[in-house]
Amino acid sequence: MSTDISELKNIAGFIGACLVDSDSGLMLASESSGVKFDLEAAGAANTEVVRAKNAAMAALGLKDHIEDILITLGTQYHLIRPLSSNSSVFIYVALDKKSANLGMARLNVKNVEGTLKV
């Protein structure tokens, strides 16, 4: 098992990130920039986001998968990416909107996903 998400700290605007088991809502790994941000609460809360999107896709009869979910706030981006190898586990990243490059962030998260074994 490999849960090293430390490379996510290199994303411009990085606030914090965690690897979350969406079956339980528990964190498997986390990284922080030092900015006060409750990653444990964020991981648990975003478990509900992933569950809701999966339920919506099922209700619509969509035979597809989530590549990523982007939540844009006034000052932050929140990016959620379920692992392609295990969709019950997802990466959650919070970024400062002023300094983040969303395209590069998505690419970096995808690259880190490729290194994980859960």
C-alpha cells in the first residue's frame, strides 16, 4: 500500500490535501501547508459530496464514473478526485484561488493519483 500524497504540496496555492476512504469518511493520509484548515472534517464532509454525486448518477441511469469534482468558492478551489484504481478512495485538495492554476492543479492531482496503491 502506498498513500504518499506529499507531492501535492508543490501545487501553486496549496492549502491542504487528504486521501479519504469514502466508505467510512476517514483519512488515510494528509498534507498541510500550515494554514489553519481542518482536513479531517473536510475529508468527512466531502465523502457526502462523492456519495451524493454517485447517487445522482445512479438515479439518472448514467453508466459512468467521476473523474473529478470541482467546487469553486469565493477564495478557494476544492478538488475531489476518486482513484481510478479504487473509486471508494478519493484525493481532496484545497487551493487558494488567487495563486492556483486550476489546469495545472488537476494535472498534478492526476499524476499523484497514479502513484497511489490503495
